[in-house]
Amino acid sequence: MTKTVHSETGSIYSIILKHPRDAFKNQEQINKQWKKLNYLSCPDLNKAIDDYDRFIDIIKTETDRILYLPFDNNTGLDSIYVRDTMISTENGIILCNMGKEERKTEPSAAERFLSESSIPILGSITGDGIIEGGDFIWLDDKTAAIGLGYRTNEAGIDQFKQLTSAIVDNIVEVHLPHWNGQQDVFHLMSIISPIDSNLAVVYSRLMPVIFRNILLERGIKLVEVPDEEFESMGCNILALAPRKCLMIDGNPITKQRLESKGVEVLTYDGSEISLKGAGGPTCLTRPIIRTV
């Protein structure tokens, strides 16, 4: 067994999270921010804390090497979705530049934490370049896919290529659809979640044909999310280990389809910490190292 950063499906060895106590702060702050941040409705802090503690319990079935981003006065509710702020590489963390204006302060807060925790930083996406971590997945240890849409642009991808030229051989650019518009949360990981090196959950109706064919050519079997489970984030699934995953409760068809492929599926109540802010288990987590 070896440890790697360039994997979406190896057994999670270490991970970064941010507890709602530190992201949401208090109910007053939630009440002030949720509409401006385009949440579907107002989260309840006490239930969010309870649900997140159960979420952590599930993460701990795979690893107890958990680092928590601390409270920061300059960040808001969305900082609970730690994946978007950073991308892990074997040469260090790349700090993103957020496409959502209200999240622009999150990478600098993460940078302070990483520095204090002695976690190496490879570089940052800056200036006109934007990338959010939800638009990024490893297809293998030398190949990445990056979604090109409202949250990630060409300038950001170009900067990423420069930072990773020594460690990444190929980047597949995936042109994302307009879908519900610029204010909506739509990332590459809205339509694909890797479950194993040869298995992924997808919502093909919004997937570019070229990218879907690339997945099939790589021998990746596709588990299709039905229309009725797309909005409930049936396609946003975190691989805890190969064929062991975590998804939001309430997507029984996708769950059954995964189980029929021999996948162990764990679920959590995402009503407060996921569905209202449109951030599933991949969004809530930034795995740093996985074991393969």
C-alpha cells in the first residue's frame, strides 16, 4: 500500500473539515447571510451541529487524521464547503481563487491555517484566474479533469497547468453547461463522483459527450443518477475508500444502483449542512492524502 495525493478514491488517510460551529458561527449570522449566499432556505444551527457530528462519525470509520479549519471573522457560511478553497497535489496545496465573490476571503484564511499546520503550499491561483475545487478531479495520478464554467475559467486553468507542469501530464478541460445560470452552484462534481478507479456516479444528461466518452475509453463504468435524484444531490458522493462511499440520505435509486455494483454506501442527514447550501459530502471535505 502506498500513500498518494493524486486520487479521488483511495482510502482516506487524512482530511480537512470545517465544523458548522466555526463556519456558521451563530444563528444570527446565518439569518443575515443565507439569502445573500443563495441558500435554498435558512439553516438551523443546532440541527446542523448535530448532523455534522454524525457526519464526522462516519468519516472516522475510515480515518481519525482530521484537521479542522478554525473560526475566521472574514469568512461566511460557505466556508463549511472546504473542498472549493484548495486542491491537493503531491507537491503541496494549491489555493484556489473563488468564482463566487462572497467566498473570495476563504483561500487566505485557509493559507494561514495551512502555514500554521506546516502543510506545504505549492502556490495560489491569482488575478483574473479563478478555480474552485469542486471543478477538479483526479482521473489518475498524472491526469486531472477540470470543469470550465462560471466558477473556473481558462486563466485559472492556465495558472494551474503552470503550477503543476512537473507532476501532471494531462488536463482534460470539461465545458460545463449554463444550467441554472451564473448564481447557481454548478461544478464538475455536480455531474460526476468517482467511486473507484474504474467506477463513477454520473448524471449524463448534463455531461459533455466528449468527456463521457473519455471516461468510457478509460474503462470507467458509469452509474447513472436518475432525474428525480439530481436536485437532491444524488450525484455528489464522497469515496471514503474504493467502493465505500458516503452520500446524502434520500437518494434510494442511486444508492441501490451503487450497492448492486458491490459498493458499501453510508448515508447522512444533509438537510441543514448540504441541501440548503447545495454542498454535498465532497464539498464538505478536502481529503489530503489517500492510501492506494
